[in-house]
Amino acid sequence: MQLYARIQGSGPPVVLLHGLFGSNENLGVIARALAGDFTTYSLDLRNHGRSPHADSMDYPALAADVAETLDAHDVGAAAVVGHSLGGKTAMELALSYPERVSRLAVIDIAPIEYGRRHDQELQAMRSLDLGTIRSRTDADRALAQAIPNPAVRQFLLKNLVRSDGGFAWRIPLDTIANNYAAIAAAPTSRGSYRGPALFVRGGHSDYIPRTAERTIRERFPAARIETVDGGAHWVHVDSLEPFLELLRPFLVISSATPGSQ
């Protein structure tokens, strides 16, 4: 599947992959920060944003989509940066197609299986009576009890779009719910990626626990693991400058070579 891509800047290619319920816009702040030195390809993963929908959402399929999209844009190898779901997709890409990934940067996610962290949000979104919604404010109020954090609600409501005089979800919530076990799973490809890798976690996040560090280094032997003290799961948003101080030097090192299994 060829994915929607927003392309900015000029220079060596950097691919940006967003997290669950997101779109290319969610890493826009990184794309803008890098556009002076790199060509950034901000992709919408399948079943997100402007990309096509499909019944499956396992990591081999997500990674194959990215590889096909790179082919469509005549990009051979690229640095790949992914957050959360996008980070696992980036890892799967590096493990399955190491020649396509010159450098790998993963934001606040590890190559491990996670529990069901999004059931409350999925249930609330699927239960929203769209027939009664006349504005985003209505939707925000309707979700407030189940999702008390206003920032999370505003993030999720970016997926609510006008349709036929009313509102509709632009992401297939039932498909995401049906595939949640695959989304929560670890990357499936065997072997290791031996190219340069950077894992950045938020100091206030539990997504990369200390117990996962061994697995990271087994699958990505050249990995550096860095912690941004003030950051949470969206470390690239709430601690942008410290995050960029780690990412930018990692990307500009001229000795980058594709990894190998």
C-alpha cells in the first residue's frame, strides 16, 4: 500500500512515522525543525490520516507500506524516525529491510509486547453518538467523562471530520480495535539491525522500562538509549529542544550506513 506523504525541505531523506490515532501532522514540529537540512517524508500509516484503509494492521504490513512508499518516491535508504506505533513500525522496517534504513530513531517505545493501554479511548470514541454531534465542542463534552484529559481529547478529535452535513471518524475504529493485539505486540521480524540506532524515552514515561533495555540491545546492537528528564510519552512535544539536541546530531553524522542482519 502506498501511503500519503507530506514532503518538506531538501537534503538527505528522513522518514517520520506517527503514533496510534495520529497522522503526519503529529511529527510536524520535527519536520519543520529538520527541513533546512533534510528532505522529510511525513507519512500517514495505514488506517490513519489520508492513507488508505485495510483490514490488517500487523507490523510486517505496516513496514511493507513504508517500503512501498519509499519506492514510489525513489528513495533508497533513509533515516527513519518513529513515535510509539510509528516507532515499532520503524523497528520492523529496519529488521525486515535493513538496506532501506540508514539510521533508526525511536521515540518512547521498545521492541516488546505491551498491555491494552487504549481500551478506554477506543470504547469512548466508538460509543460516541455521532448523530447528536453538531460541533467539535459537543464531541469534546461528550468524551470528557471517559477521557478526562483535555489534551488527549483534542488529539483524538483531530480524527473527527465533517461528512454529509454531520461528523464522522476518518479512522476505522472497529478495524483498530480488532487489530489491537497486533498493535500491542512486539515487532515480529527475527534477527537484528546493526545500523546506528537511537532510542529516546521521556523521563516521566513508562513506555521504555529498564527491563526492556536488554531486548533493545539484542535487537539493535548499536543502539544508544537516552532519557529526556522532563518528557513524557510525547517527549518530542513537551520537551522539544532537549529532544532535538539528541536527534539532530544523530541524523547529521555523515558516516551513516545501512544496517545488516
